[in-house]
Amino acid sequence: MTPVSSRGSLRVLGIDPGLTRCGVGVVDVAPDRSARLVYVGVVRSDPGDPIEARLALIAAGLRAVVDAHHPDVVAVERVFAQHNRSTVMGTAQASGIALLIAGERGLPAATHTPSEVKAAITGYGSADKRQVQAMVARVLRLDELPKPADAADALALALCHAWRGGGAVSAASGPLTPAQRAWADAERGARR
Amino acid sequence: MTPVSSRGSLRVLGIDPGLTRCGVGVVDVAPDRSARLVYVGVVRSDPGDPIEARLALIAAGLRAVVDAHHPDVVAVERVFAQHNRSTVMGTAQASGIALLIAGERGLPAATHTPSEVKAAITGYGSADKRQVQAMVARVLRLDELPKPADAADALALALCHAWRGGGAVSAASGPLTPAQRAWADAERGARR
């Protein structure tokens, strides 16, 4: 469904929406499911600033990442009304900005729930954040865990999107490494 | 706090955020609290379209209104997590877009709750929608109720913002008409 670019791999921009810290991660995922870190960062806005200025700052930061790295697709964490009431509206507004940037640039966008991300990355939907971060670091061959957590979450979201069908190929197309097999199992587990 | 433009009146853009129908209303409110309709309309997006395309369409529609009518300030209805669960996230995302447009154009923005709007327009916070619409039509000297309801709500929001302090002057600056006195009482009621 999502086109694989002429790079031969799928470039996914993952966005963990937030007003104070909006995590941003870009990865290239090859047809054999191996992945490479392209960019990771956080777009911040000051809680003391007016909401309209904060959202404009986040939009500018996200546009800069899109224009610098040209993703094929944007994956945004899905926000639920029942979670974390005091900040959920700001998170929802930031997620709207993230999706808007995709729409304005003509990029397809998808949303994934935190459980989908955890299942895709670790094999089970109730994994804790640290397990997810450790797996992200291993897959991307990073020497340490990406920080802050919002940045790691954005990378996890991007990997999740690619592995859940964005650019994945079946196991029949070539032998999987043990780690790739574990991820494939995790993905199948997430679909059950 | 909100600057009164060189027009001598305050031009307020009210936005009733929504994904399928986003109400938009522009009014000029004079220092004597009298008001004039400048523009009213609805920005629509198709529920069958991808969310990123819908948000981009809403953003383009709102930018067109801002660029055509040059408001001094933008007033957006405040969205609560506990209301109307199934659509609240889309409404929150649309409200984020509305606030973003204000921020990108350097315009101050404010949010008002539905109760604040009802109290400012009719004198009590639990007024029904039809009472609010009838009062909006009377204040703006419209021959009929603005339709759809989202458009009327946007006008009510704009009037509420101006009357709650955006451009209001005290009664000492001149005699109030009976209707204006009623609105002043309503506004004081809302502040209690």
C-alpha cells in the first residue's frame, strides 16, 4: 500500500505527538526488514507560551524534518480520550498538526496505538517502555538508548509502521536472521 | 488586551471546530458592543477521505477566511475530553488546526467553553442552542437563523469573545440600549 521509494527502502517518519515534547524519528526500512536510523530528535515548545504559538512552533519543526529528510510516509501515535485527561487535549491537537503536515506535503499518514507499537517491536502489547527502547536501540544498532523517551517512541512508531505492512515482504523472499524472525513472530503476534 | 484595529471596531473570527463541518464566523464589534456580520460559512471535509487530507482541507479553508477578512483575533471553542467520545479526538485535532492558523498568522487566539458562550449571548450558561441562535440573529440583524448550527455557533463564539473583554467598554462610555444592557448583565452573570 505504501510506496517504497527509489531508495529501495521505505523511509518512515514517526511522530510521538506532544505539546511540550514532540518526538520525531526517521528510519529507512529495507525489504528484508533491516532498519537504519536517519534522524531522531524532539520538537519542543514552552508551556508558558500561548497555545497558538506553541502549535505554530511544532508545525514549523515538523515541516523542517519533512523537508530535510523526505519521508515516504508519516506514522503518528493514536491518541485516546480516556488516557491522561489533563494533557490529552494538547496531545490530540499536536497529533492533528502532525497529520496536517503529512496532508499538506501529500504524504500518506497512518496512526498506530501504543499497544500496536509495543507488539510490533517486542512481540507483546503490554511490554514496558524500557523493553521497547532496548529493542529499538538493538534494531538500529545504536550504542545507547535514544533519549528522551519521546524520541525513542517516535522511532518505535516508525519501525512499527514499516513492519506492520508498510514495506514488509514475506519470509519466502529470503532467509531471515534470528532477530528478523523474532520480529516477524512479534508482528504475527500483534495481528492475532 | 486584544487590540482594536484601525477599523475602530474589533474584528473577531470565531471557529467552531469539527472535522466534517467546521463553523466559521467573522463579526465586527464596536466599542458600544453593537455588532455587524462580516462573513459566515462552514469548512467541510468528507468523512470518507484520509484524516491527513481532511485536516489539510480544513487548514486551507481557514487560511482563506483569515486572508480574506483579516481578523484581529481568533476565538475557538474549547474541547473537553469527556464530551462525545467518538468524535472528540477529531474535534480536538480540528481545534489544533484552528489555533495553528492563528499562530502562523501572528494573531492572538482564545478559547471559550460552550457554557461561557451561552452565558455571554443569552445570560445563562444552560441556554439551549436555539435560544443562542435566535439571539445571534437578533444582534446581527439577520432575517433568519444562520445555518447550519456550526456556523451559528461560530458567530456566537466570536460575539462572546468580543463581549467578554476583547473590545468591550464600560457602561460609563455611553448609554446602552435595552438589548445591550441585557447582554452586559449576561456577561456579568457569566463572570460570577
